[in-house]
Amino acid sequence: MNEFINAFSGSNPEDISTSVRLLLLLTVFSLAPSILILMTCFTRIIIVLSFVRTSLATQQMPPNQVLIGIALFMTFFIMAPTFQEINEEALSPLLNEEIGLEEAYQSASEPIKSFMAEHTRQKDLALFMDYAQMEAPESVQDIPLTTLVPAFAISELKTAFQMGFMIFIPFLVIDMAVASVLMSMGMMMLPPVMISLPFKILLFVLVDGWYLIAQSLLNGF
């Protein structure tokens, strides 16, 4: 800690440059969870996977750790081109002292803005722009992140819930069919979930459900 303070108080430009890099790195790490959740496809993926588990009624199977791990690696896979562009246009030039912090921030925000704008509904974006009394921007890059991020987040939530609704329908039909059969047999005290669960798992396995879910998520981006 003393070395970090002394680096700022020293007159050596190299020490100050190293300290700025360290401060920037710590700032990025502290904001990493928010960036990952609200500025990437992670939100949509984890919500859809949670809907799959809920519709199957398998309680904690798969566990939360497995769902989060799948969502993280799918996010890294989908966002790889965007992250690579950020690294080439902003991070590497900054570390090589070819550009300054302000220019690096501008270069890094361009690809992430393009990604978010592509998956943001105009209605959601207009909501926040109208509230902030902003004029219509000439391009996506003119939209501030403070406006684009919440608009992108609620757009992703709506898309995820739409996909979740479609996932629920076939399993709901199975639950209703099993409940009707049990009532017709007079077995009202037997929980329908106990009988429908094996059929739902069987249906999900036969149609290769995890493949279809992953395919739908990848095609959505």
C-alpha cells in the first residue's frame, strides 16, 4: 500500500504511469460484475436457463453453479468478437502507451455500444432518451452508456421472458394432461408433479432440449 501511495507522490513519470494502470485495473475489476451482467448477453442466457429448470420442476437440478458456468462460457463465446475488438482498439494501445485513457475509453465503448444497440428495442431506448430530454442522435456512438445500458437491459429481460414463455408451454401441457388423468382416476391426493416429472424429463431428453436451447440462444445473437 505504501508503495502504491509513494508511486503517486513520486516525480518519476514511469511510476505515475504504472500507478494509473493499477488504478484502472482495480476499477475495471470492481465494475466487472455489473459490466458482465448488464452490458453482455449474460442476462438473457441465465434467465432462459433458469426458466428451463423451473419448467422442468427439477428443483435444484442442474445446480446454480452449473447454470452460471454455462451462461458465463456462452457469454464469452458470443462476446468474443466484441472483446477482441476492444482489446485491439483500446486495451493493447493503452498498455503500449500509444493512446491516452480518454481515447482508450472512447475506442472501447464503440464496439460494446454497437453490440447493445443491435439488440435494444427502439421503444426501450426512446423511453430513457425522452426521460433525459435528449435529442435524436446521429449515430449509435452518440448515445451515452448511461442511456443505452438500461435500455439494453430491459430489452434483454423482455426477450428472455418471451423465450421462457415458449419453453413453458409444452411442459404445461404435460402437467395438465397428467392432472386430468389423475382426477379422472380419482387419485386427487397424488401430486401431479410426481407423475409428470419423469414424462417432462423424457420429452426434454428425446427432443435434445439442451441443444435446442443453446441453438436458440446463439441464433438470437
